[in-house]
Amino acid sequence: MRQRIAVVGAGPGGLAFARVLHRHGHPVDVLERDSGPAARPPGGTLDLHKGLGQLALDKAGLLPRFRALSRPEGQAMRILDVDGTVLRDWQPRPGDDANPEIDRGQLRDLLLGPLDVRWGCGVTRAIPDDRGVVVQLADGRAERYDLVVGADGAWSRIRPAVSAVTPHYTGVTTVETALDDVDSRHPDLARMIGDGALAVYGVNRGIVAQRNSGGRVRVYTQFRAAQDWHADLDPADSEAVRSRLLALFDGWAAPLLDLLRLGRAFAHRPLYTLPVDHTWTHASGVTLLGDAAHLMPPLGAGANLALLEGAELAEAIAADPADLDGAVRAFEERMWTRATTWATITQAGLERLVSPDPAAAIALFDEVQP
Ligand SMILES: Cc1cc2nc3c(=O)[nH]c(=O)nc-3n(C[C@H](O)[C@H](O)[C@H](O)COP(=O)(O)OP(=O)(O)OC[C@H]3O[C@@H](n4cnc5c(N)ncnc54)[C@H](O)[C@@H]3O)c2cc1C
């Protein structure tokens, strides 16, 4: 008899898991809280690394379609001083496909393909017992599975079944905005940003502007702040948030501040992480992957790891469906080792990017850029 498998969360990790299992002919229930793929804006752009996210898409049979959609030119990276002087300007070489960019929405649609996601299906918890795992749904129903994979992100409702650890605030927060049609409406800013991303680092703060597809630019401010820095601000009051940001970046070159002046709405995203060495005692029938397992600073690894973990766990299950527990145990060991390496790198990276010494940020780029 086939093992009953559920994955909670239709983010990059959950969808990669489901898509690779589907490719191998194994059914899987995808339980997603959002009411549908268009329930909320899909978010910005992701760079998918050759040995991580791209490898996962290869395992899903989707690499050619990724190549057709992705933007290798988005690998361009420019660093400016706070007075607007260009300090570094890296351009991808022709044929460079190490880390091309793809919009999150495009990646989600690519992975969704033939999958039959159960939208509007929030999960409140997973309860392992000696016959498998019971999944409690937000609508009060309960379902039983042989394996439940928690791919439900930072605030996972599956994680408590294996681990009591919760994310902690890093001391760095981001406030995000976006500009549309930059090439036609703001050509000077479009030239300043270039084909990929632009970053500027000051004392304990920075601004990153990154191209998405279709002339859209997302702008991320990052700064060290108490967790309640916005206690006296109404987050829905864009003008109040804008003037707070303009005060925070006071003295920076006018075109950099234009990125904030011209942004429409602002979204506040404090950065949380799990401990870099987060693991748990293996529990039969439940596991985690992606941010649910190893939430780390957003420095280009999280979605890549989630994708590869989803694909690898699915392949391991497909290779020997009778030994579900063996596949999960081996997967967890592999995931923990790799995730600890990346969590350590990205945690150290965040300390250098949003630091009292802006030169530390530039030195970091000098180390990692080809
Ligand atoms: C600004 C920013 C930029 C980033 N840039 C990059 C980048 O360039 N490259 C990169 O590799 N990573 C990047 N990351 C990190 C990346 O976004 C995450 O690591 C990645 O999305 C994790 O994927 P996931 O599938 O584990 O979880 P998520 O993407 O968080 O997906 C979780 C899914 O689970 C669903 N869900 C949650 N709770 C429930 C529930 N109770 N029941 C049912 N469903 C539920 C959610 O609705 C969601 O669909 C960035 C992050 C941020 C914030």
C-alpha cells in the first residue's frame, strides 16, 4: 500500500518536494494556508545558484524552462557610496549562468505546473502517534498521514512537533517598497541601478534596489533597530513611514533618497533567525525543510536550500518508498550539515553588511564576487 504523504506549505521548498515526488509518480497532499496562488503578492526576485536551486529544478525536470524565464543579466551588482559615487560595478560575463534571477511568482508558477494544491488549507499542528501523524486543520478537521513534511516557513506550525526552538530577532529590520516602470518613468534611477542590483552601505544601515522583471524595482532599506522601533508609527500610513525612513537616511545622495520618495507602499519585515546549529531528535513521521528548519538572514541562500531539500527528500523517498523513515533520517543529517554551513555564512554576512563600518560590507562583496 502507498504511504500517505503531506507537505504543509506551497513555498519553494514544499512545491519542489511535491513536484519531484509527482515526477516519480508518488501522490502527495500539498496543504497551503493561502486561499490561492494570487492571494497575496508573491514577493521579489530570487537568485538561484547552480549547485543549489538550479540543481533542484533539474531534479524536477524544469531547468530548461527556468533558463528561458530567468534573467542572467540580473547578476549585475553595483555598490555606491552614500554620496552616490560608484565604488564597484560587477557585470556578468557572457554565458554566466551561476546565479540568474527569477521572480518569485514565475518560480511558483513553474513549480506548480500540474500539482493539485489544497489552497485555503491552514494547518494548526501535527501530532505524531504510533500509527503515523495526525494533522489538525484550521477548519477543525483532522487527517492522518504516514509522513508530514513541514515546509511552512519561519513561523512553522509543524516545527513544535519536533523542536521547541522559536526564531529570534537579529536586531536588523528591513522596510521594503517598490517602483514600477522605472525605465520609462524614472530613467535616471534605472541607469543608476543598472541591470541587476544596487547596494549602498552606511553606518548600521543600507539601501538595496533590485530589478525584478517587467521594469519593476524593489527597494529594501535595512537598519539596526529595537524590535519596537515603529511603535509610534502606523505601518499603513505610507507618508509617516516614508518620512521616518528619509530621516534615517538623511544626508544620502538625492537619487538614493528618490528610491524612498517614489516608492508606493512600505512593508516592514524584521529579520528573525533560528540558531545556526538548529537540529532535533528524529521523530518518525514528521520532518521539516526550508525556513521551517533553518531560518537564516536573507542573503541569497534560503530559497535555494529549501528547493534543494525538497527535491532531495522527494528523490530519496521515491528511491525506496518502503523505507520512509530511513529516507527521512538520511535527509535530515544531510540538510543539517549543509544548513549550518549556510546559516553561519549568512549570519556573519548580515553582521558585516549592516555594521558600524561600511567598509566591512564592501570587503564582503570583494570576497564573494567573481
Ligand atoms: C527580502 C528577501 C529576499 C530574499 N532573497 C532571497 C534570494 O535571493 N535567494 C534565496 O535563496 N533566498 C532569498 N530569501 C529567503 C527565501 O525567501 C526563503 O528562505 C524561502 O522563501 C523559504 O522557502 P520555504 O518554502 O521554506 O518557506 P516559505 O517561502 O516561507 O513558504 C512557506 C509557505 O507555507 C505556507 N504556510 C505557512 N504557514 C502555514 C500553515 N500553518 N498551514 C499551511 N500553510 C502554511 C505559507 O503561506 C507559504 O506559502 C529572501 C528572503 C527575503 C525576506
